[in-house]
Amino acid sequence: MLVNLQEVLAEGRKRGVAVPAINTPNLESIIAAINEAERQNIPLILSHAELHESVLSIEVIGPIMLMFAKKAKVPVCVHFDHGESYESCVKAIKLGFTGVMIDASAQPYEENIKITKKVVEYAHKHNVSVEAELGSLPNRESGGVVTGDPRLLYTDPKLVPDFVKRTGCDALAIAFGTAHGIYKAKPVLSIDVIENIRKVSDIYLVMHGGSGLSKDDYQNVVKAGIDKINYYTYMSYDGYAAAKALIEKEPTGFFHDVCTVATAAQQNKLKEMFELFKR
Ligand SMILES: [Zn+2]
């Protein structure tokens, strides 16, 4: 069933689970995510990152994500991840996406509010919910090395009520020690950032960049109040590893067999991860 971001996150709170938001730049990842969410009976978000446009464009993959969401047995939001401009968010909404993220976190505070508010005004007219970002994560989805003191970039809990009120956003991505892609050093999380935000706001909170986190880290952030967890890198790595193992074993064969083992390996990873997202 296709629902918007606000609805899928409300469902997650009701069922006691941080809703997984899985980047799905191909059919294999869509099938793996839908199958596992249905198997565990939890709500799901299928995400298209603007960064993955070069893999498959939103015009091609968007309608396929929507088709799977509509016929799913669990509530599914089709979400535009890390929208870099008002225009790209509008494009996703016109294609039928039910959630968009506007990431203006690299802008100064007042500019972030201005851009986010503009996206919210358009999105809410179309029953689409908006995720914004406050504070900033090292690296984009592509990964890279973390340099400098990342604590300087953490979300300031004191700013959250003002930001939410002035932008009207439905969910907020916050920075408290995670990074995108592959983490070179072991991440150290400041769970107190989540707890301090929870004391002043009931906005849905989003964690990006779970790479390198332990099982305990996941459980700690979920228990502290994270409502949505973006997940991709290690699932995709497992798909790649399964494809590689098959090719090494059988040097010639059908390409669709590579897709089949990669889908199964990705679902297997999600099986393990989704359990950690439950409170
Ligand atoms: Zn992200």
C-alpha cells in the first residue's frame, strides 16, 4: 500500500520499529526490500537518491518503485533521498513520490529554513511529506574519509523546535556521529544528541549513514528515538559479493542468475538489519 512519509513513520511508531529507508537503484534491491518488509510485516521506505541518477534515472526507476509500493502488503513510502534543489523535489513529486528530502544542510541556518519551507509548501499541497536536514554529515553517499572534528557538525538540539516550526517539515535528519558510505575509523555516536532533541521536540528523527555501526549502536539509536534509518551500503556490498562468488564458481552462465543470487544476498542482509530496527 502506497502511503506518504508522515504516514509510514506514524505506522513505525505504532508498531515499535524505526522504518528502514532502503536506496533502490535497481530492481534487485526493490524486490529484496519489499520481500523482507512483507515477511517481517513492517512498514518500509523505498528511496531514490539524487546521487544515483547516474545509475538509473528517476524517470525509469521511480514508476517501478511506485508499482511495487502500491501492491505491497505493508505500508510503503516512495521517497526522494537527498534532493539537492527545490526543482528536483518538485520533479519527484510530479512523478508520484510520496516523500522528499530537501538537503540544504550545507547552507547557513536561515537559508536552510528558506529552501526547506518552500519545498514544504509545494509538497504539502500534494499530500507529500518532507524530510529536512539540520547539522551535517561528513561525506555524501559516495563515501570518503572523515577529516577534522565531526562534533562541530552535530545537530544543535536547541535549534530543532525553531527549525521545525518555521519550516513545517515532517521529519528531520540529524547529525550525531554517523557518516555516509564506508567509515574509515570506528564511528563514535553521541546518543545524547538524540535524547536532548527528544526532550524538546516530537518531530520524526532520521539517521543517515549507518555504515560501521555495531548491532548495539543500532539498538541504542532506535531506543533513543530514531524513527527512520537510511540503509544501503552493506546490503549492496553483500549483493556484489554473492555475484562475485557465483562468477568465480561458474565463469560462464546467464546474467539473470547473477541477479537472482544478488537479490537473495541483499534480502538476507536486510533480514538481519530489520530485526535491529525494532524497539
Ligand atoms: Zn543520507
